[in-house]
Amino acid sequence: MSTTGATADPLAALGSLPGVAESVESVRKAVDRVYGHRIMRRRSNAITSEAALRGARGSAALSGADWALEEVRRRTDFSGDAEARVLGAALRLTAEAGQLLSIWRQSPLRVLARLHLVAAAGREDAAVGRPRQAGEPVDEPLVELAPPGAAEVSGRLEGLSQLIIAGSSAPALVTAAVVHGELLALRPFVSHNGLVARAAERIVLVGSGLDPKSICPAEVGHAELGRAAYVAALDGYVSGTPDGMAAWITHCARAVELGARESTAVCEALQRGAA
């Protein structure tokens, strides 16, 4: 995303794209419904924990480790094969995201570095926890687009950081979608970029107050919509056109709605169990 232009608040300008305002309103209603569920008054911690587990599973699925939820719940060792390590990274990121909310608005680049350190835990590599440098490869099989060069990555990360620190009147959904899309487009690290991008989206949604208890896991929705739709929507973001940007934001909105629906189903199940 370009951070230059006539408007001092480019994120807010995205809110006027066709269909975006309607998506923002639809997400707000979906989130309000799950927060208003009667079970949330008594079991909100249980809903948050379950949403974290399901969100991690969804994020890992998009990164090639599509495990059944019960297998994720049962497993205790995620140090085995490549898929297990992806799942372990997703679980660690989901747990870590909640610890970084207070830092995000002051130092988003520090948070991103920390997220990569957590995702790549155990990897002996000087590139862990910092943006990739010229000549370093990118391991992100889901995204086939040629990654930007290191100099462009550095400049755009700095621009994104400035936008976050300056604040915006844009709806939280728009900001979260842009953070997610920009990180996925840039692939700033040598590995785990998708996992980091989705964790950053979660941080924005929670920290903004849209989903303060982290019970609407967008990662579930992204996984449910499918990898093909995810990549196609990202192509729209990378194009930078108004239609492409709107398509990406509305795709992210649908993912949050599906995450809210998932947690509503969990509330209903808990309520039936308590009846």
C-alpha cells in the first residue's frame, strides 16, 4: 500500500471504497451478536481460549498444516515434522499476540520482530527476528507473487509503522486488513510471514476495541473461505486499485464474520451443556 498521496489519512480514505462501509457495518453487527450472547456473561474466558485454539488451527491450515481441531487439541508435542512445527508456531503466536497489545501502537516494528522470533523459535538463523536483507530467500509457499526487494520492504514497513503510530479514523477492520495485506504482500521475513501477518491482524482487531476479548478469530474465517480465495483477494490488494483494495478488505470482513459465527456456535454448545 502506498502511504503517500493527497490525504493525510490514507487508511480512512479506504473506508469510502465501494462496499467497504457495508462490510464494516456487517462485521460490527456480527461481533455485537456474539458479545451479546448470554453465555458470554459467565464463560467469556472459555470462549476466548477456544477462539485462540481455533484461530491458530485456521492460520496453520492456510500455511499448509491443515489438521483436525481435535488433533490440535490432543497433541502436546509440536516439534516433529514440518506441519507440526507450523502448528506449534501458530499456537505460540496466538498466545503471544495478547502480550503485545500495549506495544503495538508505540512500536509496531518491534512487535513484528517479536512475532517472528516467536514463530521461528528454535531456528538457528541470524535472519530470525529482523526484516530480510538483500539476497536472502523467502520461504512462503502459499504466495507465489515475486517478493519485493529488501529496500522496498524496509521503506514500506517504515511507512506502515508511521501510519499505525500516527493513528487513523479508519474503522478497525480497514486497518487490520491493510496491516494483514501489507505484511503478506511484503513477506518481510525469511519465513512464517503468513502466520505473522494473521497474528498482526488479530492484534489490530483486539487492540482497537472491535474484539477486545479476542473471541472472533478471523483466521478461522480465512481458512473456511479457502486458500484459493485468500490468494485471489491478496492479488487485489497487491494491485493497489480501488476495486482490488475493496475486494481484499471485504474478504477480511467476511473472515471476521465467520470467526464470530464460529464463536457463536461455541457459545450455543456451552449453553446446551449447561442446560
